[in-house]
Amino acid sequence: MINILNIGCSEDFTEKISGHMKNYKFWLLLFYVFFIQDTDAEPVVIYAAASLNTAVTETIAKYSGGKVKTSFASSSTLAKQIYSGASADIFFSANKQWMDYLVSEGLIEKSLQRNLLGNELVLISQSNAGVGSLDWNNPKNLISALRKSRLAIGDPTHVPVGLYAKQVFQSLGWWEQIKTRLAPAPNVLAALNYVVRGECEVGVVYITDTFLTDKVKIVGKMPKSLHSPIIYSVGVVAGRDSPQVREFFEYLASSESIRLFVQKGFSLLDSEVVVDVDG
């Protein structure tokens, strides 16, 4: 019995056990750093305009920096949610007015806000509809194209695409005739679907929305000179800055992401971003 104890407590045996324990601790630490810690990390939460749904979703699919959760709706709805304390890390708005509102309320980090993308307003109808190209000489041309339906449009009281379209109609002096023929939608994708489903003969959407389906065609482009510039602005919510949030924020403005946005029909506003669209 004494011999067995002596062998069990020999220096050789103790050194071997100590070495194994050191290796075990090393691999355990490595496992924690690369697996457990990554699993426990909170995902970055981005609130983005409905018109960015496809582009942002595909951008996230290519992002390797960590988990990202999304919430898509009209910019006005998302801005109000952030104002009310929603746990968003990044806000990507289709309307600079709503971004400026949050900045003025101290809810967006001023140093982490960029005007990144542009877009264009178009009139659409179903692909197989008999609606021809519309001109801007007379509101009766548009009203005639509507037939017995209404004009699909983002709610002009708060949805950016509707706000821009209202400016065009007001500039043309058409608003009083058009406003009674509207089918207000909660966001631009809903307006697009009104036309896709044939509930409305004509709708106002962004040109990027026409990339999402082959069931609609463009029947007219709305003059850019008659509405405020369409600016997509992205910013980090105040108090939510972190290495993970900062990394994804920068990725949204990277050449890889911008290339995808441009392929989806958006225009680039930030001259500091250099991107080879054909690359």
C-alpha cells in the first residue's frame, strides 16, 4: 500500500498530470473564446425602411462579423418606435427628415450618421395592364389610368414615398384632384403589392421596388425637380455604440455593400465610398 502511494505521488506522475491540466485549461479557454463567447454575444439590431428589405437582408447574408437582427417598416414607424425606447442599434431611414428628427432629439450619434443612398420615384402598373406611358401635362391622364380604382401610395401623412409623391402633385397643382383617389399604404412594399394583386391600376413606388417583381412595369418617372431629394440615411442609435455595432455600421458603407445596393437600383450619395460596380 505504501509503495502504491509513493508511486501515485511521484514527481514524474505529478508533472504529467500538471501538464495535462494545463493543456486542458488552454483548450477550454480557446473553446470559450471562439464558441461560447460568440454564442452569448448580443446580435446587432437594425431598424430599416421597408424599401431596403431585400438589399439589407442580402447584405446581412454576406456579413461574417456576427449576428444581425432586422425590423423593417416605414421610416416614420421605426423612428417613432426608437423615440419610444425600442432597442434598436442602427436606424436606416428612407427619409432624411425622420433621421434629422431623431438627431434633434439626441437619439442618434451625430458622429455616426451618414447620408448614404439615393432613389427615384416611379409610377407603375401591372405588367399585362393596358396602361401606357403617362405624361405630366394633365392630371386627367393619371385619373383616367386609374379607372375605377385608386392610386396605390405610401400614406402621404408620414410614409416617405407618399410624402415625396405628395410634393410632386402639389408642385404640379394636381393634389386637390388626386387626393380623393388615393389608396394609402402603411409602407412602400404594401403599395407595390396593391398593384401586383390588381387592387389598384397604378401606384407610386421607388424604382428599386420594381427590381423585386416582374409583375409590374414602369409607366412614368416622377420629375426629381418637383420633390425633395430622396436620401437614405443610416446612423447608430445614441447609447448603443459598441465594437459589434460599429463594425456592422461600417460594413453597410463598405464597397462590398454599396456594390449590392447599386445592383438593386439605389444610387450612391457618399462620395467617400469608392466602389467598382462591375467588379
